[in-house]
Amino acid sequence: MKRINPGIFKAYDIRGIYPDEVNEEIMMDVGRAFVAFLGEEKIVVGRDMRLSSPALSRAFIQGALEQGADVVDIGLCSTDMLYFASGVLNLPGAMFTASHNPKEYNGAKFCRRLARPISIDTGLGEIKRMVLEGDIPEPSGRGSYSEEPMLDRYVEHVLGFVDVKVIKPLRVVVDAGNGMAGMIVPALFEKLPCELIPYCFELDGSFPHHQPNPIDPANIKLLSTWVKENRADVGMAFDGDADRVFLVDDMGEPISGSLTNAILISRILDRNPSEKIIYNAINSWIVPETIKAKGGIPIKERVGHSFIKQTMLDTGAIFAGEHSGHYYFRDNYNADSGLIAALMVLEIISIEGRPLSEILKPYKKYHASGEINSRVEDIPGKLVEIERRYSDGEIEHIDGISVFYPDWWFNVRPSNTEPLIRLNVEAKTKELLNEKVQELLSIIRS
């Protein structure tokens, strides 16, 4: 039996350090197991610009071909473009990326036909077992290989989510983080009247400027500066595989995922009244309030794309938004797309005819901590302690523990991959927020 670290198989994907944990030999087996598990005759494969992605992708493709599947290779792409390819070609897919992780990491995300997710509970666990035990069925033949460009088709698909004619010649700063947005964004902006002001657009898996993780405030500071220097209307930062986007307003102020959700939801429900909207349990109070105010039907779900996508399928929801910069669209095969969300924000600014900072003012009713991580050895014990301490509040167990009071609320939940507790707090005043954050951290870290 080969020595493989089982920890590379995460809740939603494969991820680890190259080549010690994730390498060509492992990915060839994963390619074979993926095909054998699905029983499909054809798959689609894409990759990001990480230095090891070409080799890992080739090895996976080789394994898939040996197992008897035909492979359509779309080459360099964003993760949301791979999901689009899975949908439009009606094929299961594999995307080689480590998303926002540092340069030494790589891995793969998987989906069934029509971009339906594969998580550890819905197939990745069985693929893991097959690879770890070497229990992969013998192939019956060899598949064929083909390449198919997808960028132009994807851009046309994305443009279908807005009325391009109403978009004004806005000044837009984009930080691609040397990730796949450096290829995707220019192809979109060729079709728009906006002025694109690009930073870090060279595809470079060594990430020479900063980590491709825009949820970290440290990685947004440069974008805030560039927006102010260029007197831009909006700034956009994408993660490494360009499926997430974070915004900075015209004043250089970072915009939370919850506020972005709120303005997107407002626009979507203006066009599509009475639709169902999904939001995750970490979103601000402003998100369900906006859904209700616009006549929509709010549905709360736990964090994680496999849960969100399944609930979209089950309910027919038109849109779902997470606090982490993932925005899902029913007409995008229920998959997330940072590019669609970014384009819709340009349409919103154009239609409103006001600066983004002004558009956001009515939604800035609450004060949020953002996500605070703490290393904890006995996570189950600590969660029990927290629930006992706050038993006088309204308690919810959709995702970890959420506790609600009239003027504030918090959520604590364990990380899927590390011995961490993640804390999010929101309150009606800054003073109350600071008080409760310190109170909770003193319990979590004691």
C-alpha cells in the first residue's frame, strides 16, 4: 500500500503541500478512482496557474484516460469557469487549484455533471478509500483526449446576468493577486465600457506581491490604496482561482461579504420578486432583513458550498451568498462565480448613479467582528462550555453554535481542517461589539 497522508482529503476537496503530500503519483490514482467511482465515460478538467498545476493535471488526466474515460481539457481557467464547463457540457469535472492557499499548496476540487458538488460525504470519501486502499477496479479500455477553449463562451454566459447597455464608463481597479482573474477579467472588460485599472495580473503561482487570499484584511490594504490613488469607482480583489471576489468602495473602505450580499439580493429581488434566497449562518442580520424587506423568502444554511448548492437544488432558490465572498446563481448551474457578482455590482453602481459608498449607507446598520480564529485543543468541550455560559440567549445549531440576543449575536464553529474555533460577533453598537468580542475570546482562549 502506498504511503499517502489521508489528511489531504478535506471536507470539499483534496489539498496539501506539493510534492510531499500532493504529487503526480497520487493524482494519477485519484484520476482513476474519480472515473471508477462515477462510472462516467467522459469528464472535463481545468487548472489554475500554480507552478505544480500543469504536472498534477496531466497526471490526473493520464489516470482518467487509463481508466477508460474520455477527457476534455479546458486548460487554464478559474474554478467558476470549470463549473460552467461542467454545466454547459453536462460532464463531471475536476479543477486543479489550492484556491487562496500559499504557493507550496495544491490540490483539486470535483463536481458531478451540471456542477453538482462532490464532498467527503457524497463521493470524495469513497474516492479517498479507493486511493488509500489501492482498491481501484481494472479498466476496460483507454479513453481519448481532446482540448476545448471555454473562455469566450464563459464570458458571454456571464454577460447574460446584466443589461450591458446600462453600464457606465466606471473606473475599476482590480487586484488579480497573480491568480486566474488576470486571464478572466480582461476578457470580460473587453465587452464593457469601463476603464480597467489592473494590478498583479501576471499569472504567477509564486504570488510575488501578496497571498491570493482577499478575506484577510492585510491582503486588501493595497487595493484600498490603489482605489484612492486612481480615484476609482470600485475596487475588486479575487482569490487565486478567481471564484471569490471582495470589494472596496470608492472611499477605499473594504466591503464585507454580507454587505455585498445585501446589495446583490436587493437588485435580484427587484427583478425577480418573491424568490427564495439562501444565506449562510455567519451573514449579518442585514442579509435576512434585506431579503424580507424586498419580498423574498430567506433560507438559512450552514457554511460550505456543498450544503449551499444542495439546498439551492432542493428549494429552487435563485441566489445564495456566503460571508466569505462566494456568490451562487441558479442560472449558473447553482454554482458560485466571483465574476458574475463583480459584474452585477458594476450594473448596480451604474443604475443607482451614486457612489458605491452612498449606495451602501442604508445597509451599514450593524458592527461586525469579522472571523476570529483561536487554536483550541478540546474543541467539543469548549463549545459545551460556551453554550452553557450563554444559555439565556436564543440558541441555534445550524452551523456550530449561534446565540442571539436583542442587541447582539455570535457564532462559534470548529474549523473543518485545523484545531481552530472560528468566532463571529455582530452588535448594534461598536462599544457592545468590542465588549462581547473580548468576553468571548477570554472564554475561548482560557
